Amino acid sequence: MIDIERRGSVAIVHQRNGENRFNAESLARWHTVLDELESTDGPMAVVTTGEGKFYSNGLDLDWMGAHTDQAAAVVEGVHRLLGRVLGFPRIVVAAVNGHAFAGGGMLAVAHDFVVMREDRGFWCLPEVDLGLPLTEPMHAVVTAKLPRVTAHEAMMTGRRYTATEALTAGIVHRIAPEDEVLETAVAWADEYAGKTRHVIAEHKMLSYGPAIRLCGITT
């Protein structure tokens, strides 16, 4: 479902589960993967990506509807995932191969850098159309990483941004053809694999500490 590929000093986290939505099983795997990567010594940077049409479509609302007793824990798990990526002690690059909606869009922008497929796929926060307001931790991550005008528009209108529009709006940092998205992200991440991890962690806490702590991450 979620596995790690090693390419030299770059660890690539592949999401391989259709729309790559967040439920109890996928979140447990995400946190196991992050535990493994955090414990890795030596130079390393991280890239995350999906497959086909989807990077991630966010919360698995069908699963949550069928497991209402676990829904709150899933939301908490998403908060922790966002906080861990936001404060991860390595450079992390999102290779957005397709749609990044809701929690999937939040996950992408929690990375240090974002490369998005240029020809297909949207980045979107559709909660205003779904009738599901962002939680305080989700809002904190979005507003910590996006330009204020962009965050406002994205949250209030549910706009679907193409790659070119997302680049102009400051949501993503680079765009690339479909067959170059992952390679672009890997090459970019590799440039920073040797950076000092404890300094990266400290700088991220200085920059995003309130949002990281709201997500339930205390160290």
C-alpha cells in the first residue's frame, strides 16, 4: 500500500492504493514509514508520490462512515501526519503526480517543496463544498505554508487549481511533464540530502512550531 524505494540518498515513499485516502490502515502505515525514515542515519532526503491519477484524495469518508467509532482517531492520525511531515528532520519533496484534494492537498503543502504534474490533476481544498470545515490543526498547516491570499481563496472558494495556477499562487514550487515529475523531485531532494538534520528540525520548529504542536507533535 505504502512502500519505500531507495535511490542513493533519497527515500521515495510510494502511495499505491488508488485514490490514496486516509483511513486507520493507511495512516498506521504512514506513521510506520515515517518512524523508519526518522531512524535512518546518514545523508537522506525524502520524496513522496502517488500513482496514476491521484496523489491523495484525503480522508476516506466512506471508510469513516462505516467505522464511526474510529472516525475521530483517523482525524487525529491525519493531524499527526501533517505535523510530522511539516516538522520532518530532513528535506521532504512532494511529487504530485495527480489530484491532491482536501487532506491530500494539505499533505502536499506540508512538504518543503512541491513538484506538480503540469498537464492533468488539480490541487483543491473542497471542504467548503462538502460542508466539512477544516479543523484547527489543518487550518494551521495550510496558513503556515501558503501565501495568505492563496490560503484565503483556497479555503473560502474550494477553487481547483491547475498546476500552472498552483505555481502562480505559490502552492507548488515547480511543475513538470507527467513522466518527469518524480525524477524532478528526486533530483531536487538529492541536492539537499547532506544537510544537517538537527538544524533542519530546529529551523522547521522555529518557522512552523505553533502548527506542528497543534497537530499533536511535541518534539
